[in-house]
Amino acid sequence: MRQTIKQLKELVLDLKHYFEKSLPLILLGVALGYTFANHLETQRIEPIEVGFATVEDMSFLVQQLKECQDNSLDGSY
């Protein structure tokens, strides 16, 4: 029993040492992955949203077109 606990403590200390040695590499990998993911996100082309005109907008445009048509007909004759 005593031997097993001693082996377990040694195993835990070895794992702790290994983790402490590899932690900078893990953090570097995480930072590079995060940076690369952000780079890919900025490269993605977002679809352009097209808004819809209201009835008031359309009425205004139709009125402007009618006025332009009336003015062009008056000037051409």
C-alpha cells in the first residue's frame, strides 16, 4: 500500500513537471489558433443586406419619375 502511494505521488509529480514544461507550447498553440480563426473570420465575405423601400419611398420615387417624364415631354416638343 505504501509503495503504491509513493508511486502515485511520483507519477503526479512527473505529470506536474511535464505540464509545466509544455504549458508555454500549449498557450502558443492556443494563441496561434485564435489568431488564425480571427484571420479567417475577417476574410469571410459577409452578404450585403438589401433594405426594402417603404410605400412612402416608392410613392416619392414614382412622383419624381412622373415629373421627369412630364418635363422631358414638354421640352422635346
